Amino acid sequence: MSKKSPHSTPDSVHSERLPVNPRAEDAARSVFVALGSNEGDSTAHLTQARLFLQEISSSPIRTSRVYQTEPIGPSDNDFLNAVIHIDWEGSPEALLDRLKEQERIQGRPSRYPKWTSRTLDLDIIDFGGLILNNDRLQLPHPAAAERLFVLLPLYDLAPEWYEPVTKKAISELIHQAPEMRIEVGAWQWE
Ligand code: ADP
Ligand code: MG
């Protein structure tokens, strides 16, 4: 880059061409993905989903403990829940597409009533602190602030995390969250 002239005015500083990083959009984002399963062989589904997340992450993943939780809604089966940290090089929409595809590969019909049993649910909880609200994506995920089955595994990985919109600390959110039955699972990752 050319040296700034000592006489340059603020205007001319602004009109200087800034260095462009052609890969800026590809810079890895720190992402937390929540996993849930309460249908079929849930431990196998979590194991397979974890391998998938390792494949799409540009660095080694970090994995929370697995929790067993009561289902919310009409379903009878307990859930297994966990959170995994990945580094993702791409847009949030591209990540959502990959997660939806993996849900489908692991046996989840593409049109699925909300709140029912599922072989695999993969949600983007936090995408590098990005705040987004469109037809397809809400970031951070609304469950991040209020559901213990997201907050407790997230706390395993990131006790310093705070909710990007309200800036509330995760420990405070955990204290405020509605009670539910949740315990560390008998099964943990192999
Ligand atoms: P839920 O996870 O809320 O039980 P689904 O998994 O069926 O329900 O997701 C329904 C839709 O939620 C998805 O098709 C997706 O477009 C949308 N969605 C909005 N925000 C997010 C997010 N942060 N992560 C994943 N899906 C999201
Ligand atoms: Mg989902």
C-alpha cells in the first residue's frame, strides 16, 4: 500500500483504496451447533453427526458432554442433546444447507412437523456472534437463550459465552431458564 501523504485530508484518507482480502468471506467463523435425537438409535445418530461435523470443520472440533432430557411437546421419548464447536469457512446459509442435508441423510424427512420426534436435529446456536433474522435463519438460535438442553452443553464448551443480542452471560441464562428434567447421559461419546 502507498504511504499516506502527510498532507492528506480526512477525505482523501477515506478515498484511499483499502486493502481487500479476497478470502475475507471465507475466514473461519467460530460456530456452535446443537445436536438432538430422540428417535431410532440416538447414540448412533449422535456419533454419525459428530463425524460429519468433524469433516466440515476447518479445525478439530470440541464436543460437550451428552445430556438426556425430557421431550418438549407431544413426543414420549427422551432426547439426547449435545453441542459441538466447529470452525466453518462459508456463509451461515451454506452451513444450514449442509446441516439440513445431513439430517435428511440420517433419516429425517425434509418436511417435518415442529416439536415431534426426530432422528437428528442440527441447529446453529451461535455463528461467531452474528445477529440475523430472515426467512430461513435466526441467529443466535432463539433456543440458545432459554433452553437448558442447549445452555448446559454450551456451558461445557464456553462458560464465558454470552448471548449476542441481550449480552447476558450464559450463567445468568442458565439460572433464568425454565426448569426441565435434564441429566448428564449414561452414554457418552466413544
Ligand atoms: P426446530 O429445530 O425448531 O425444532 P426444525 O429443525 O424443523 O425445527 O427447523 C425448522 C427451520 O428452522 C429450519 O428449516 C430452518 O430454516 C429454521 N431455522 C431458523 N434458525 C435456525 C438456526 N439458527 N439453526 C437451524 N435452523 C434454523
Ligand atoms: Mg432444527
